[in-house]
Amino acid sequence: MIGLGKSGRAAARLALARGAASVLAFDHNPTLGLLEKDPVFEVHGGDNGASRTILGQFDGELLNNVDRVVVSPGVPLRKYGLSSLLQSGKQVMSELDFAAEILPKCIKILAVTGTNGKSTVVTFAGQMLNHLGINTFLGGNLGNPLSEAAFHCLQNPLLKPKFKVAVVEVSSYQMEIPTSNSALL
């Protein structure tokens, strides 16, 4: 996991819930809390090695042995050697793509990007859909990570999803990372 803001933490939690043996998380900000000290992650091993957080200095060599790299919305490809990783064939994906893999196929994703007005369009689209009686998840860069919605769907796979559409604000950085998920094409 690259980037440990709200989306990065949600994606790390989703990775563990999906069965990842461990999560290695990086962020340049040395003042962030460690995943292994966060009560949300204790269920997945806490200090027993299920999570490892590296803050401040970044060592790109550590990414050589990971299966996939999930990138938070605020992280550009020029950071953390992500461009080189993509070119090397390493599986690099956005948090949005990672979360969309888990969402039930019956949930449609409306992704909004652009220079100005993304939050307004996402909010307005959500209001219109809700007004039409279509339960909607609003999120992405707007505040609720899509990984959080995916986590709840994963926790209750037999229950009907609480929403039919996910309207998400997408950063330009997320758009730079090629997607493999047909729901996002």
C-alpha cells in the first residue's frame, strides 16, 4: 500500500479482509500512525507481522517482493518509483481499481474526474439517484473511500448490497494508473 491517508488505510484493511497474508504500507509522512498499532488492524495480527508500516524514508527495494502495489488517490506516479514498477510489469493498481474488484457486479460505478467541479457533480449525481429511489454510495476523493464500501460488501456477501450505484470522485493520479477492472472501463 502506497499512501496512508483515509483511502490507503481502508485499502490496507480490505487487503487483509480479502486474505492477504500481510500488508506493507508506505507513506512519506513520518507523523502518521502505524497500521500495526491501530486497533482496526489488530484482528489481522497486529504486532504479529500481518501489517508493517514504513513512514518517512522510502526504500524501493522492499517493493520487489510484493504481489501487488495499491496506490492511494493522492499519490502521483512520479513518487515511490511507481512509473518504473509499472514499466517492469509489477501489478500496480489504484485504490479505486482494487476496491472495484470486490464490489458485486450488480453495483454500477459512476466515476467523475476533471479539473474543477468533481465534488459538486458527485454530490449532485448522488442526490439525483437517491431522489429516484436508487440507493447510492458517494465517495472516492470526496471522503468515503471505495475500499470502505467494498469491505462492507465483503463482510456480508450473502446480504443484498445497501446501494446499487457508487458515485466516486476520481483524482487525476488514479487516472494515470492503467485499470484492469471492466467495471471501470
